[in-house]
Amino acid sequence: MEYRTFKLNEFADYGEFEQTFQPQGSIFLNIMNGLVIITGGNHDIFFIYNFQKNAMNRVSKLKDNHSYGGLVFYEEENALICCSGWHNKRVEKYTNSDITFNHIAKQTQTKSTSNKIWTQLSEMNLERSECPYIVLNKTYLYSFFGFNCPQMKYLDSIERINLADQNGTWEFVQFANVKHLSTHRKSHSCVKLSEDEILFVGGYDGMNEKAVEDFTFFNSEKSEITSNERKFPEIVFNHIYNFQKNSFFVPFIDIGGKLHYTSIDEKENIHVVEISSLQYDIFKFED
């Protein structure tokens, strides 16, 4: 397979991002025209990268360390939610009216705002790192599997919380495993195919100690895990699916408006899956 190439561009850095960024443990989320990044030595500093302005802005500081935690956008409240991580079950929500996520492209934030805009939600039942989160039916925030650092074990459970309930707490979700798939996995990602169906992509299987090569689905209405026969293609470098080495899928929307998921491997190659067709491709950095 031949590599496609792309070049990295310098960007305007308004918040000392280049001095603050820590590649290990940072978390990312694409929202419309902005890339949200939680990073820093304590993984509690919030940046937004504006694609149209090619600028990085420091926005606010979180209350807790969310190393290897998760980020999700809750559209109903126009809020960003940061969940769990290493040695941390806490969940925080960002709802500053000065930054409207649906209009990130029109914003230019050049200085930090008050850190009081982060509020606490109910703690999770388990500490989960390298775990994907997604909102279904505009109400429930789900977390899928992940890794528990204090116990040093892979998790095979699902939790959810009702975001519409101000006093809501996290609850475990019981599910049927029709094909007896291993769900002890981390560093995977999920995409919403419908309000009832989730597709898991990539990740590392802690039970079988190998990368996950198949495409797995979760149906929330049936509360059921299944898979299909489609797998990642055979490629030359075995390490490509080794997502547990601090690489994971990050969702983004390309110019054509098609949803993709991408992963950066240990050799800084970018691996892309186009969701509608499950086509796979590789991009390579070029200086």
C-alpha cells in the first residue's frame, strides 16, 4: 500500500500550547470547526484549535486531572463534558456562554477565562481511562469498557448517566453478548450510526492480548453486543493496530462532510477509517 502524504502547518499560538502540550495522556475531541484538547503536565488545561483561523487558544482550566480521560459534546446544553481518567472518577461539565461550541469558527479567545465555569457531575462507578463516550437519544451519556489504572485491569462493563436528570447518577448497563466477543478493551472509539446503534473501531483486547481487528456494534434498544465479518485489511506493519501505545481514534469531519475516524500510530503514520463504507487508508507526515 502506498502512503499518501500531507504537510504540517504552523499555527498562531495564543495560549503557550507548544510549551504546555503533553502527548502522553492528552485527550481530544472535534466539534464543528474546532478541535478541543485537554493537556498540560496535570492534564487539566483546556485548549481550542480553530481550523478556519489556524489558531490555538487557551480557554480554561479544569478542577481535576483527567489524564487518558474522555471528552464528549452534549448538544442539548451546548456543553463539553470531561470524564474520568487515571486515578479519577470525577466528571466535569463546561457551559461558558462566552464560548458557543456551535460557533467556534467565529470566536477568537486570546486569554484564559475563569475556571469557575467547570461544574461537577456525579462521579462514575469505576475509574476509566482510554474509554470512549457518546450521548444517545439526547439524554444518556454512555461509557464503554476502558482500563482501570488503580486495579491495573481491562474493564468489560458499560456505564451510563441520564444528563436530563440534575441529580442523575451513573448506572451499569447489562448487555447480551451474542457472539461471546471479548469486551475487555481500551483505546477504542465509537461512532453513532443511529440513536440506537454504536460502532466500535480499533482498540486493544486485554483478554486476548491483541489488537481488535473486527468491527463491533452495540444496540442500546436491545442492549446487545454483536460484530460482522468485516475486519481491518492485512497490511505490512503489525504495529499499526497496536493502539494501546498511547494512540487512539479521534473523530473528524472532512471537507466533503463525511465522518471519519483516525489514529496516529507509534511511527506517526495516520490511519483513517471512512465510516459509511468502512474503507481504510494511511497518511504519512511530511516535513
